[in-house]
Amino acid sequence: MGGKEPTYFLRARYLEAIEAVGGLPLVLPLVTDTVRQRLVLAKVDGLLVTGGGADLAPKLYGERQRFKFRRMSRQRSSLELGIARLAYRSGVPTLGICGGMQSMNVALGGTLIQDITSQIPTALSHQPSCPPTKPAHSIEVVPQTLMRRIAGRATIEVNSSHHQSVKKLARPLFTSAMAPDGVIEAIESCSHPFYLGVQWHPECLYSRDPIQKRVFQALVKAAKNFAS
Ligand code: MN
């Protein structure tokens, strides 16, 4: 929501990445109640929770706001948290990107580091000045995870454009990739066929990096399986 006239903003890259691997992207309406969120979710075979822009209000994970940052609108956070929770319960394949991964964690009861630089002074830069099409730091991918099957190896390079990250993991989730400084970079669930959150932006890398393309391919494949 922006300006005087309520308006939807969504980076086209997310939709282009889904189309590039044979999926059909649909943009969801900002429905804030569970009844309509359930109806919307029933229309799709998979869910991409996009990131970008503002951060979740810390009260949504039981904390007061400790640092200055822009809070997400009430409508958008209701949609993200509500639909991520419903998708977890109903087994809908779900990919969360950056803030979307953080919403998946909070939706299931986890918390967030509100500002990495302030709360982890030894952390490396997760908001470097390089463009998001360039890798910023490496991550270690945990063996025998969905992310490891997608990556095909233990260490990969990712971009980075976030000042928050997962603090306490929600109970049904585990870490499947970590930056060298300990910041959680990917999460997933073993009680769901495809519930993957990544802290980086594969939609800015997939055209040149086959590993990042496979993130979207895996989502679309899981969605096809879910549909049939
Ligand atoms: Mn990072």
C-alpha cells in the first residue's frame, strides 16, 4: 500500500522467475481474514511469499521495536502471516524470499533479529553496496536437506540485501543454510513436503546461476505434484 490511493507494488522479477521455469504466477489480493485467505489459497498450487520493503511489526513476535525501521502495513502482514500459516497446515508448497522467509518463521511462532548490525556486531555485511545481481557472501548448506538437494553442494554464493534475520526458529522449522557469521540463511520443515525460506534473492540471480534457477524449478515441480 502506498501513497494516498491504495496501490499494489510488486517487483516483476518474482513473476518473471516463476514464468521462466514454466509456472504461471498469480498475484494475490490483500485479504486479511482467514476465511478469504483460505479461499485464495485453494485457487493456487503453490505459494511464493515475496520480500522487499518494510519489516514486520515486532509486536507480531512478542517484542517491542528496538530500532528504527519502516513497519509493514497491517494488511500486508495479516496476509503474509495468515497465508503462510494456512499453507503450512494444508501442505501447499511454499517458497519465502527474504522478508517472506521471515514471515514464514513468525507465522509459525518464531522471532526475528530486528537489526543484524546492532544485535550481532561481529556479523558480516548483509546489506553490501554491490547490486543484488552479484554474490555478496557464501553460505553453508546443511546436508540431507531440501536446500542441499537444490544446491547440489555444501557451499554456495548468494546475494544479500537484508538487515533482519531469523532469531528463534519456529518449532516446526529447522536451519538448512547459514552464513559464516551464524546468520540463518535458509529454513525448511520436515513435516511439510515443500516449505522453504531463503534469506537471499534468487529472483535476481536465476538467469545466470543454475542453482538459483533450481530454487524456482523445485517450487514449480512441488506445485505440480501438489496439484495432481
Ligand atoms: Mn545474507
